[in-house]
Amino acid sequence: MNTLKKYIIVASAGLVLGSCQQDILDTTSFNNPNPELAFTSPDLVQLAVNGVYNAAQMGNFNGSPRGYVFGAAYFQQNEARGEDVVNTDAFYQLTYESNYDPTTANNVHYWTDAYRLINRANLVNEGIDRAVNNHVITEVQGNIYKGEILFFRALAHLELLKQFSRPYHLDNGASAGIPYRTVGVDTEATIEQAMLVGRGTVAEDYQKLLTDLNAAENGLPTNAQRLGINKIGKITKGAAIAIKIRAYLNMRNWNEVITQYTKLTSMYALEADPAAVFNNNLGNTESIFSIINTANNNPGVNGALASQFNNRSLIAISPILWNNPLWLENDKRREMTAVVSGARFTRKYRDIVNYTDASPIVRFSEMKLAAAEAYARINDMTNALKLLNEVRNRSLANPATEAYTGTSIANKEDLVRAILLERRIELSCEGARWGDIHRLVNDDVAPTQGIPAKVPNGFPAAAGYTIGVPYSGNLTGAIPYTDRRFLWPIPLMTTSVNPLLASQQNPGW
């Protein structure tokens, strides 16, 4: 294989080792580290680990940051695939209208930047092992670093699964997964090795990411054991547990969701006011893991949360969600919004000048609702109702009279549906909607059928927003999950140089 072709393969697979950051809060770059030198001192090892955080935060879009995979792109792509927001401009219109193809830039870079993150994680993971073996760092410190790295590797693969693979429960994970990469690619030999890694199955990918998350949990400290400020911006034991809960929820392993949730109850607590998380997003009791952004280190105008959701008004809250009669008029979460040109927009992300809002990857309220759903699914109505109300009641004006009760929710089915609606309200504009649509395809209680009908692209009319009156305006056509558009295609820039993945392209593409 000639050198040019090897480079193309590495680049197109998203496996290029880019720049690191010396510190999460520093902009001093450390570009293309020599692998023989990068892990020869404790400071250099820390530098390499922080580079993985940076890769998750920034991404690369034709040489510029765009917030792939876990900046604004993660939040907006996952919301724009669903019906609870409206894309107002052209930025994510192809995603919103499902008009993408194997060359669509936003989707292509989602794949390539996810694999860039994974490759960086793999290279650093191998370097940590060398540093421990050479007594540069202790085994305990090495396990902490490896926990952070394995967390990102698992999280990125999980994200790719919900965009490029079918839901786990449809066939118990027997359908095509995504390539689960565990070896760093930076030499001709490792390029050859990477070319042989195919898609495997969804079940195999889940087993691998759960193995990574179990190892991460074992090596990481708790939030209370983390030293210094901004603990929420560092991966902890709780973060690994939380992503396991997401995985088990997708797998419909309700008992394991509950088992994992019980580990978190002594680590985190809900804030009394739902706005407190976003008023102090690195200093609250509820955030489990958020990615730090600073004035000097953020994904910029095209990738920062406050830029995209707030200042540029690119993603509005849909009247489909806003008008839902079960979202009470006096719910405090309605106060975290603003009207722009007649449409409703979230104000969870506030800093439109310096873009310092942390990216909220996972919060305790999401975990409570996951456990509530799991309890409801196994007919434990008492615990399910208790957890649902713990999240919802803090937003109500009169919880004593407005809380759900065993009378107002009389059966398991209604309770599951109430919990799923609460997820839509509580996690609005936090990137959760597509994951729920994906995992609930053909559900026995609250089924989704594919990509839902939506308010047409553009600013919704002000008259369409009426609290308590279900939206009855024009909608786009729904797309069944059997349609090829339910899954994104593997990018052409990958399949054109990788015959194995070309042969494993998603059906219809």
C-alpha cells in the first residue's frame, strides 16, 4: 500500500492524531506529539490525557472547530433528528429534513471526528501503559487516566451506534454495529490492522463498551475524591456508571439500570431549582459530567452551545412540545426560554459573548428518570412514581396539588408514558431526544415508528405556540424506521478507500 493511500485511509476513517491541549483551561497547544517522548514525564502524560478531552470538545470541520462530537453538534444533531425542536435556518436543515447522503458534511464529520476521538483515546491509552511500565506514573494514577480514556472511547462508540446502527432490542443486537476500535493508528502496520476491523454486531459493540465502562468505573475516583475546582469537568466513577445506565436502558435491561442507579444516589443530588444547574454549571450538585469551555478554549461561533441555541437562534423549541397539555403552564422550566421572532428558544446556555457554558453530557435528573422508567417497566409503581415526582415537582408551582399520584396515573402504561414525556421536557435541547426515539422503535408501551413528523423547517409562527392546546399546524411526513434514512450512511470518504466497510454500508445507501 503506497504512502498516499495510507494517509487517505487514516484521514477518512477519522484516525488522524491531531493537536492536544496542555490543560483543559489553557490554550497552549502541543501538536503531533512524538509517541516516544509524549509519555516520559507525569506532566506530558497529563497533557496527552487532556488532549482527549479537547478532542471531544472541539472536533474538526475542514480545519475549524465545529463542536464535534460533544460540543453543540452533539446536542443539535440529536435534537434535530426529532420533533421537539425546529431547525430555523440552513445549518442543520439536511439533518432536520433527513435529506442527507454519504457526502453530507455535518454527518460525515460526525463519523470522522468520533473516530478521531477514539483513535486519540487509543493512542493515549497505550501510552499510559508504557508510562506505568516505565515507572513514570504510578499504577493508581495510570488507572485513573485510563478510566478517563476508556470513558470517552465507550461514549463515542455509543454515540455512533445510535446514528449508524439499528436499535438493540429489535433483534437483540444481531444487526450490524459499528467498528469498535481499540488499537491506536499511527503506523503503516496499525493502518493495515485497522482496515480489517469490520462492523461486527450491535450486541458485540455493547459488550465492548460495557467492558470499557466497567474498567473505567473501577479505576476512577468518585466526585468527592477529585481534587481542585471544576470537578464536574473531570470524568469520575459516577460518569462511567451513568453511561452504563444509558447503555442498559437501550438494551432494555431494566434490573441493571436500577442496580447501577443505586450506586449514584450517594454521589449526587437534584438541585431544588431546575435553573440552578445552568446558573452554575460547574458548581452544582446535579451535573455528573460536563465538558468545560472557557473564553480561550471553546468550539467557537459554529460549535458553542450559546452561539447556536441562543445568539444565532438556529434551533427553536417546537410547538409540538411547548403546547403539550401535560407540560403545565406554570412549570418553572418554561421560564428558561425566550421569544425570538415569535418562536421559543431555550436559555439553558447563556454566555453569548465568551461561550463559557459547559456542555452538559449527563445529569442526575436523567438518571433518576431512567431508573423511574426501569421501575415502571417491572411494575414497581411506587418507586417509579417517587422518582418521577422528584424530578418534576421541583419545577411545579404547587407540588401538593400538581404532583402525579397513584390516582392520576392508574397503570404501568400511563406511568411509562408520563416518564418519557418528562424526559422530553427536562432534557429539552440537551441532545437526548434522538436516543429515545431510536431505542423506543416498536416499544410495547410507547412506540416510536421512526423519524417523527415535524413542524416544517424555518421559524414557527408565533400563533402556533399555545400552551395546553396540542399543535395542529402543518407537519412534515413521518419516516418509518424501515426507511434507509433512519440510519445515517457511512461516509463515502470512508467507504471509497475501505473495501470492507464499503461492503457493510447501511442498506439502501
